[in-house]
Amino acid sequence: MDFSAMNIGDIMKMLQNPDAIREQAEAFKAKTSAIEVTGSAGGGMVKITLNGALEMKACVIAPEAVDPSDVAMLQDLVRAAYNDACTKAREAIQNELGSGFGGLPPGMFGGQA
């Protein structure tokens, strides 16, 4: 469905068919759940894998990244890896679903427009 070319009449028709909206929402959820990306930080010492719903599926921390005297560094690496994965997930969602939904606006899933 090309949302960019929709007018008020099209929107009203769509709203009168909640089953179609529900089906599209379920298809959207299925496609985003299938997306999987991995972000990393510290030269790959910390890797975070997310799905398209931004749920963390895995967190891998290399033993050499664990320094009990510098917990703050590890926290920064985990945060950076998560943010990297989020950026990749948003890009994957935009690429995967953008064309199927008439070209979603840039930045629709956060990040930069």
C-alpha cells in the first residue's frame, strides 16, 4: 500500500476495514521479528544481537573486555554495541519494509532522517 499517495477517502476506507489493518500489522510484526542484526564495540570485544523489535537476542563479551578495576569501560562498550545494533536494526527495517509500504519516510524508526 502506497501511504504517500493516500488521500482522506483512502484513509477512511482503510479505517472501515479493521481486519485489513490487523493483517497488515501482523505482517509488519512478522517481518520485523525476522530481522536480526549484530552491533559491536571495542573492536568486536562486545557484540549485541537484536531482532527488528529491538529485543536483545544475544550479548557476547570477550573475556579480555572484563576488567574488574574498570567496570565503567565495559558498561560503555555494552551501551555502544547496543546503540550500534539499534542503528543497524532501524536501517534493516527501513530497507526491508520501506518499499513494501510505499516508501516509509526517512527516520520513521528513529535515528537520522
